[in-house]
Amino acid sequence: MALYTDKEALDYHKFPRKGKVEVLPTVLCDTQKDLSVAYSPGVAVPCMEIHEDEKKVDVYTGRANLVAVVSNGTAVLGLGNIGAKASKPVMEGKGLLFKMFADVDVFDIELSEKDPKKICQIVKALEPTFGGINLEDIKAPECFYIEERLKKEMNIPVFHDDQHGTAVISGAGLINACELTKRKISSCKIVISGAGAAAIACANFYVSLGVKRKNIFMFDSKGLIHQGRTDLNKYKKRYAQKNPCTMAEAMRGADVFLGLSKKGVIDGDMLKTMNPQPLIFACANPDPEITYDEAKKAVPDCIIGTGRSDYPNQINNVSGFPFLFRGALDVGATEINEAMKIAAAYALAGLAKEKHIPEEVKKAYGGQEFKFGTEYIIPKPLDPRILEWETVAVAKAAMESGIAARPIEDFAKYKKELRSRVENCRKRAKAVYPFYK
């Protein structure tokens, strides 16, 4: 059953004012003195401080808490290449989630540009303005080139969420599913339907978690990625199997299925040929590769997650990107590296095993009870504890990696500050819009 009508969705984006985000001041400007300090001539003082020491830009401006969400609209959600302007509601939505979940400020930037080299030039030139770059909805394989180049050339975190967000959240699910079923991650055979940005990033991340590359069978629209094909880019070639096979053949004896493609790709009969208690991540939206009900009917003890909120184990990127950036920004990290992503996944996996579930989480999901098990292997996206668990883990990983310019000394204090800043952020939202819930 749909949670909203088309009209409700349109009204949400139109009222009480057009769009989902706005820019608000953080200080008053009511008097002549305020005006003089905020602009001319008083603003010259911090300007010259920064001129003498550029690191002070993060002291006297909002740069250290400001992220650019950048897209060219070539691969928007399940909508495809709909263009930069049509992508803007999604990018504004990303800004809303950044702010309300982790108090990270965002400017969304939609680029009318498809040349990956030019996109790199444009984004690189924005470094003085932003503390981090969130690339979004840019099609593969260009997105790989853009992220790789910008990570090398920029001294701030650059993160393509379409790739790594799904990888981190599903990675947490993989960790816990293996624990529940007494599997070793290193022995898992994984079948992946889809070979775009998210699928390849998930495969890469699973390898970082311990999966053997030879045990990953990846399918694109033309079939299995194998060494006999001559149409593979360098990213797909990493997962080329020696010999071709069908998806049905690959599913035999598999432990994990990951779907990042389209509905109806697999069926119950294929699930029955997998190893006992298989893990199914069917993430196509709104219709998954196989529905929850179909999967459970075919293999009752399977563990299944989807991209949908109306079934257990939702793979939702909002459980990742706000907190990855929050932790990275707070320690002044120069990048979001593999260690930080792995830390995020293990933090989410650990939180799902906590016995006490806050009442506010239950209330947000209609009074449901949650207990670690096949129907609850990852925390609910609306669980406020993710802020502390994941952000702290990411910050610690950045420090341990040696890429933190501003290490945190007191993590107990830091946890309290995280809670306070997000609570205050929501209070400010309520003050501006009294109807905000």
C-alpha cells in the first residue's frame, strides 16, 4: 500500500515554500554594529586571519560543516538520465537528510555537463568553498573516473554515495547474516545482478570485508562478466570469471544474491538451488528482483533485505552518508577511505545486536518490536543511535588512518555533542516551521 499520493508528493515539494531546503543565518544582523562586523569593514579581520593562515577558514567560516552534493542528472534513482534540472529535487532531498540526521550543511549543485574531465575541473575548483564533496547520480563508468581523479587531486573527502552508500549498508547486513548462519565471509559465493556503480562498489567492498574475488559472479544486461567478452571496461574486468554461465547456473550453491538491477530477475526456484539460509539483497526500487513474499515462500529460512521501507532489513543509504561525512568533517579528514567505510559497516552491524531498542524507534515503525535475527540484521534508518555509533567509529578510523587534521581527544564528550547538535538542529527547524514534526 502506498504511503503517499502523487499530489502529496508534489505538495510536499511546493509548500510551505518551494523546495526542501533554504539558507538561514547563524548570527543576528539587527544593528549598525552587526552590519559593520558581518560585512564591511569588520569582515576584513577574519579575511586577513585566513590570508595569513588558510587553515583558519574552518574556524571563521562554515566551510568545515559544508558539503556539496554534486550531480549532472545522468543516473537519477531509478529514473535514469533525466537531466540536471530534473535531478534537483533529489539533491535537495539529500541536503535535507544531511541536515536533519547529522546537522551537516549542504549546497546542492546540478551541473549541465557530461564530460567527466570538465566535471572534475569544475568540482576541484570548488574546494575553497566546501569541506566535502558528495557525488550523486552520475552514471557509470564516468562516475568511477570522476571520483578516482577528485580523490587524488582534492584534499577534502570526496564520496560517491551511489557506490559506497549501498556497499556500507549491505556490508553491515552481510557481516550479521554470516554470523547468524555461521558462515565465513571468506567462503561466501556471491551472485550480483547489475554491474553499475553500486554493484561494482559493493563487490569491491565485500572483497575488503574478506570475500574472495573469484567467488563473485557479476551479471550485466548482456550476461555474466567473463574473460571471453571484449566489451568490458576496466572496472568490470576485475570480476571476469573464466567461463560463461547463466544466472540460474551461478545461483546453484551460492550463499548471497545481491540485486541492483530490475524486478523479476530471479525467482523462487533459483533461490531453492542456493545454499541453506541464503542471504538475498534485492535492492531494485520500487520493485525488487524478487519480492519478500516470493522469497520467503520459496525458502522460508532465507534472510532478505530490500530497498523498501515496508519490509524488514531496508538497505537505505541514509544510514550511511550523513554519518560518514559527520565523522570525516569533525576530525578534518582529507578523505573517506576504506578503513572508515569498514568501520561504519561494523558499527551498524554491532548496533543491530543491541538488546534495548529505544521507544522512539518502535514508535516510528508503528510500535513494532525488533530483535537481532533474520528479520532484523541492520538497524532501522530512523534509529537515532546510528549518529553516535557510526559517526564515532568513522572518526576513530580516520584518526587511526593518519588522515585526521583535528583528532578528537574525548569521545564521551564528543558523543554528547553529537546528540546535542542534532537535537538543537531539529529544534531550530521546529522554530522556523512550527508544523515540523
